[in-house]
Amino acid sequence: MVKRKLVFVVDDDASVLRSIKRLLTGHGFDARVFESGSALLGHRDFDEACCIILDINLNDQSGIDLRTKLADQGVAIPVIFITGNDTPTKRSAAIRSGCIAYLTKPFLARSLIEPVRQALAAG
């Protein structure tokens, strides 16, 4: 079986999407970017990706709420949360939602790549 090296990235900041896509590509991953939670929900084919990198504060909804919606739909793909607005409440909610990593922007490249590699290895 071929390992899925595709990562979905959801962030409403175009520069963050470009940066993360460039980082993932530089480490041998493919990235499919989504500018909103609604765009991700509209995609529907989650089996092709090894994980989702998901911003907590999206313009159209909370990334944590989006994670819950996905789980309610039976989508069990690993999630890495990223945020520029860290609070203990958000951190706790993200961890309770079952994320594999929680990163505060700005973060080191290896802080993001390591959990992506772990998700790939586990998949």
C-alpha cells in the first residue's frame, strides 16, 4: 500500500497557506490548500490525505468546531491545529477534540513537519 503524502491545509490567510505549502513541498509532501472550513467540507474525499493542518480561527467558523463536524461525519483523519491567538481555553478544547499537535504561530518548521511525518507513519 502506498503511503498518502498529501496534507490538507486550512487557513484563511493566503500568506500562511503559501508558506505552509512551500514548507511541506520542501519536505517531500504534497499540499492541498483550502481558504475556509466550508471549502474543506465541500471537498469530501478525506481518504487521500494523511492529515489536516487546521487554523483554529477561520473567518467562516472555528477550526475546533470544524474538527468536531468532521468527526461527527466519521472523518478520522489526524488534525494538527495552528493558531495565532493561543489561550488556555482554546488549547484545552483543541486537545479534547483529539488533535495530534497544537502549534502557536509563528512556529518552527520542524514543529510542524514532525507531527505530519508521524501522521504519515501511522496511516
